[in-house]
Amino acid sequence: MEFGHVIEILTATLDPALQEAAGKKLDEMHKIIGFSPVLLQIVGSDQLPMPVRQAGSIYLKNLIISSWEVRERENLNDPIPFCIHEMDKAVLRQNVVNAVIASPLPIRTQLSLVISGMIKHDFPDRWPEIVEHIIHHLQSDNTSTWLGALVCLHQLIKYYEYKTNSERGALNAAMTHILPLILTRCKQLASADNSEASVTLQKQILKCFYSLIQFCLSLDLITRDSFAQWMEVTKEILAKPLPAELAQVDPDDLPETIWWKAKKWCLHIMVRTFERYGSPGSVGKSYNKFAEWYLRTFPATTLALIMKLLDTYRQQQFVAPRVLQQSLNYLNHSVDHASSWKVIKPHIQTVIVDVIFPLLCHSDDDQEMWESDPIEYIRTKYDVFEEYLSPAMAAQTLLHNSAGKRQQVLNNTVEFCMQVLTGQKGAVTGRQKDGILHMLGALSTILLKKDLYKAQVENLLVNYVYPEFKSEHGFLRARACWALQHFVNTKFSDMSNLGTAVEMVRQCLCDDKELPVKVEAAIALQMLIEYHTAAYQYIQANIKPILLELLNLMKQTENDELTAVIQKLVIKYQDEVLPIAVDMVTHLAGIFQQVVESDDDSGDSDDKVIVAMGVLNTIESILTVIDESKEVLAQVEPIILQIIGFIITTQSMEYYEEILSHIHVLTSITISDAMWRIFDSLYEMFKNDGYDYFTVDPEKFSSDPKHLEIIYNMCKTVLTTDSGEDAECHAAKLIEILLLQYKGQIDSAVSLFISLALERLTREVKTAELRAMCLQVVIAALYYNPPMLFEMLNSLQISEQSVTEQFIKQWLHDCDVFMGLHDRKMCVLGLCCLMNTPHSRPEIVTQVANQILPAALLIFRGLKKAYQSRADVNKALDNDDDDEDEDGDDYVPEELEDDEDDVNEDADYVDGLNNGPCILLNLIATVADKGNGTENEVYHEENNSNNC
């Protein structure tokens, strides 16, 4: 491999005119043995221009990600996927750590991802040497090698970051040697100078330690003595004064300076260890003793340091936002424990007045964003991740927790708020009012539960919130709407006050010029209507312009909160929606197109997808309202078909579920020719939710043999490949419905479909659901034509025992796997058909005759339970509104004495979480078939859950 030639091609990739051709050349060359080592050599050469080295590092990273692991081809006709030759892998393993160490930051960032990919597939079996490389460089007196070695170490730890202790054997073995080494280095660095280079290394060590312990703290690896030393060095770094030169740095740039970053990682470690391992009553059993020791040993000294940081903020000196946020989080955990609360208690009112209150006020940064980019302001305020990182949210959480759990905090806070609100006229600023209303809103769930306060909330709203709807400050009008959202559970003694609230919110939505005000008003309006029956009537006459205004606002802001508002109003005001349904769907289709077209050019594609999904769900809500109006459905169908066609054509898989729901509604009464054309496209989509296509319009379906061929090919592909048993259940369900729906009409295809189900039963079946579905396919064929089924089964020979005999024995043996109403009915129907075959009855039926009646009785008992379960569920749903607590379900913590701890009673549950990652299991979709006619009742009965 020619070194110079590869450099020339990489250089060409930097020229837009030559980039495409150069990329093709690289794609041709990358399979040649020696290519990836040459790339690494180029990347590590300080004699070459930085852009060329960066281009090489990016290509190498992508090559490692795509081609390091040996992969199987997906189809037999596909070429074997390329994998980097073992000879080249050996060269990379030997040299990549040194390359990371020698590289500047831009290159190191890419090479760290190279390291990550290699570790994922090779450590420890094929690359145990990485540990030796890291230790060698960390032991060296040459400090210039430490940072690169720590970067490699961080990637090694991150691979195991979310694994349980039992899965960390190789990492723990390595860290037995490395952890004492980096602790020693961190102590040396912290006690020496405070230079940028030194603090950079300290920060990297702290990152490594955080990744090591953030999910799992191995008490064998990290002894109490070792942990105490880590806490001491962490506190030492946190307490270090900042260098004088930071006074000259722009405040906007200060959070990115290495000194503030190091303090941030100190607090990450402190907060994480406290919340996960140091809170007795809230940790798993294996950490109980450790938690008790932690609580006795560390919070008091840590809180002293944090109070100094908060005092710095009180004096209006700069504190990095994440440092402030994590400091407040540590205080929040400290509130729960008597020993740490005693440290905080003398200072809590000062913290509330001088730290929390200012943080909850509308800030200069807020106002600048409000004026320069109101849409970004809205996005930030409703962004969950931004909220998670926000000091204001941490302050709000601390306020709520301390006021709810510790005596006198609530009373003192309310007293402070009222002093500010009732102060001398003109003395309180708009921003201070905003902060006070923010504080009261944060305490709303507590205030509405306390007898002392809940009777006063209505007057509070009328006297201090309602006037702000007319404020000259847009942010105060928005805050007034926000406050109504949080006090929406208020029981109004004077219903005119509720009417005033609804009207003021309506005006903010329809007439205000400020977008953030309109968004807050939209959410407040929906909540008022949802929680107060009278509000529904107040707004009924204006619902049409309100809905159209919401659609315009949605188009301007692309805020996903608004889609939820529109959906709920559509369901609430169904009669009013019907006349404007076509206009609404047209608006929503335009918004969807706008969102997906802007998705390609934006960096927030995930947010765009969520918004687009919300739009599609809103369309579905409208469809459910108009699903009985053929005329309106006919008008909206072409609009929705454009969306469906776009999604199918562009293979936008993230929206498949939504458009299949649309198709379900559009095919529930009749199926147009245009919808039949979409059916052909569904085969390409390869989804199995097309039942309506052949149950609603069977004549049209059976008129074209291609339709049956499509269904067969879809089911065959799912049932003969490794598609997962969930998908296989749906495929078997499709076959069952075909056999039930088209009795006597698809004789030529029956044997093909039955063979699919029988063949699947010959392979391992893990779930009872799939076993039942495959058996139901054969039972459906028995219902379709018993003699035909037996003739087909007798023609098959899999073993010495006939297939008929195997099937019937398996069926009777597995009667207990039939669950729910539909499946059990199918089983009973099949048993009846089996007994009602005097002329074609197989011998095996006579042999097992004494088992048929007990099996039927078992199924009938199950049916009785299933019907009772359904009745109980329906009764519970009917009574749900009556039983619901009118005050809502918001959790309000119980006040604790100063010497009490807040103990989590669910320690066993927490222990389960700590012992392994939380795995979200996909719920198996239940097929709900609908239709009329006695013959179809077998499968049109709603399929209850398998818990019956």
C-alpha cells in the first residue's frame, strides 16, 4: 500500500469538486490488506497538514465501526460483508494507543471512537494488551503520555459502564491495578499546581472514576479506605480557588474552562454516590451498610463546600450553571436524611431567598432569547433534557422537596412570597413577580393539599395571578398561564372566577402577539377544560377559531406539546370538529410536510420526528371522530393518502405505525380504489396490520389473485426467517383470518398456508402465544374444510407418526395455551368440528375421544373466567371517574421531624434495579377484529389479553 497515494486521495476529499471521486477511490482501496495501518500512520504523522490527518481519522473511525466485526450476510445472494484482515487488526491493536497519546485534540477525539469500536469486539479475549499499554504510560514519569492513556482508559470503562458487577470481571481485574495508580496521580496533580494542563488531567481522571461507579459500585474493587481517598481528593479539587486570569474571560465562555469542568465532575461524583449508594432506605440490600457509613462520614464536609459555592452565587459572582445545578441536587438528597438536614436547616431560608428565588426569576438570558428567537425559547422551556440540566429546575425540585418534607419550610416560604407580592407598590419588579409566581406554582400540589392554604388559593389567583394577564411584560402573561396550569385543581367557590380564567387564557391564545404566551395559554386552556366541566361549556362557542389558531401556532412553533393539546380538544369537542375536519387535516398535512422537509437540514432530527409523529397522531384523533361520516372521510382520504404515499415512498419507517392506524380507519367502512393501490405498497412495507383489506371488502380482495400472493409471501418471509415470535404471531393471525373469512373461496392456497404453520411448529417455539397461534391456523383450516385438511395432513410424512396424529395429540396437550376469548372460542369450535366428522374422521380421533371432553371443559372454564375478567374491567372503567380523587394524584411528601429520615419502603425493588439494567420489554400487540355476520363472529370477537 503506497503511503503517498493514500495521502493524495485524502487531500482530494477536502476539495468539493474532487470529493465524490476521491471517496469512491477510498471505498475501492479499503479492502486491500495494509490499508487501515497506513491510515493510522497518516493520522499519527505530525508532518502532514491537520485537515488531511482529520480526514484520515474520520475514515478510519467509520471503517472500524463498519468492518471490524465479522458479520453474516443477510441474504444468500448478498456478497460477504467486508471485514478488516486479522493482520491489519494486529497492527492497529499494537499501535493505536500510542497514536492516541501522540495526537492533538481533534485527532484524539476520532481515535477514541476507534478505540471504543475495537474494545467492543476484542476486549478482553483478543486484546488484553490494551491494559498493559495503559498502565505502562500511566506509570511513566512523562506526564505528556498520561492524557492519551486516560482517554483510552475512559473508553475501556465506558464499554462496561452500564453492565452489572457480574459482567465486569475483565474490567475489575484491570482496574485492580489501574485504580490505585490513577488515584495516586490525581492526588499528586491536585496537590501540585493549578495549571490548565494539570487540571485537564485531573478532570479526565474524575471522568474515568465517575464512569466506573455511576451505575455499579464494586465494594470488592473499591474498599471503604479507597472510596474515602477518592472523596477527599474530589473535595480538594472542588475547593480549589480559581486562577486569577479567569477574571478576564467572557462569562459566556467560563463554563467551558477546564477549572469549572473539573469542579462539575467533582459534583457529578458526589451527587451520584449520595443518591445511588449513600442514602439508607433508598439503596439495594447489598449497599445498606455502605450507605449508613457514607451518611455518617461524608455529607457534612461536602455540604460545607457546597454552601461556599452557593454563597459565591449569593454574592452575584459567577458559578458555572452545571456546578450550581449539581450543588442544588446534592442539597436535595440531603433534605431526606436527618443528619444531613441538620447541616442544611440553619441555612435553608437563606438558600430559598438568595439562591432559589433568583434562579426562578426571568433572567437576562431568558429575555434575550425571548426577543431574538422566541421559537428557540419555547423549545428550550419544553425540552426535557434542557430541563434536566437546568439550575432553575434543580432549584424548583429542592424547594418542593424541602417544603414538603421539613417542618416550617413551607410556611416560611409562603410568608416570604407574600411579603414580596404585597410589598410597597412599585417596589416589586416584573421579574420578581415572575419568580414568586414560579415558586408558588412549584409548591402548588402541596398548597392544594394543606387545609391551611387550599381555601386561600382562589383568592391568590384572583388577586395576584389574574392581573398579570394584562401585564406589559410578555413573560409575566406567560407566567400567569403557567400558574393556572399548576393550580388547575383549585376548587372555585365562585364559578365566575373560573369563567374569567378561561376567557383570559382564551384571549392570550387568540389575541396575544408573543408566541411563548400563546403556547402557555394553549396548554392552560386544555387543562382547564379537562379538569373543570364548566370550562368545557365556557369555551364551546369559540372552539372552532381556537382549534384553527392552535393549528397556526403549531405551524409556527412545531412544538409537540401543542399536538397533545389539539388531540385532547378534538376528542372533547367531537360535534364541533366534524364541520372543520377537512380544514384541520389539510393544515396538519401541511405541517407534517414542513416538519419532515426541514428535518434533513436541522441538527434536531429526533425532535422533528417526535413533532411529526404528534401531527400524525392528531390526524388519527380526527379520523376517529369522523369515522362514521362517509362524506367527510371521502374528503380527507386524498389528503391523508398523500402523507401515506410520501412515507412509503421515502421508507420513513419511524412513521409506519401511525399511517397503518390511518389506513385502518380509512378501510373500516369501505375501501376506495386508491386505498387498494396503497394495499400493494403495504407488501413493500412488510407490515402485518392489513386485516381490514380482506375483511371489509372480501369480494374486491378475492377478485385479484395478486392480493392472496402478497399475503402468502409476507407470511412466508416472517415465518421462515428469524423475525421474532411477536412478528410470527401476527403472520399466523393473518393466515387464520384468511381461512375464516374466505371459507370455500381459496382452496388452492389452503395447503400452502397450513404448511407454513406446521413447519414453524417443527422448530423451537419459545412462547405460548406463538404455539397457540400456529395451532389456531390448523384449527381454522379444520373449520374451513375438515376433509381437505385431513387429506392434506395425511399426505405429509415427517416421522413414523402421521402428521394428523401428531397435530391432534399436540392440540389436546396444549389446550392450556389458548388464552383470551377469541383463542378459546377457536379451540372449542375446532373440537366441535373434530367430533362432527363421521365420514372422514381419522382413527386418532377415536383413540383420543376420552380426552376431548376434558379438554373442552378446561377451555369452557377459561372462557368463563375471561368473560368475568372483561366484565370486571368494564365495570372498573365505568367507575373510574367516580372513584378518582378530585384533588388529583400528585404526590405530596409527608412532613418529617428534624431527626427523621425519608426512607424508601421499596428497597427490594430498588435492589432489583441496582442488580441489573432495566430492560423494557415490548408488549405483544393484541389483534382486535371487528365485523358483522354470524359466520365471522369466530374471529370478530375482541381478543382479550392473555391475562384472562
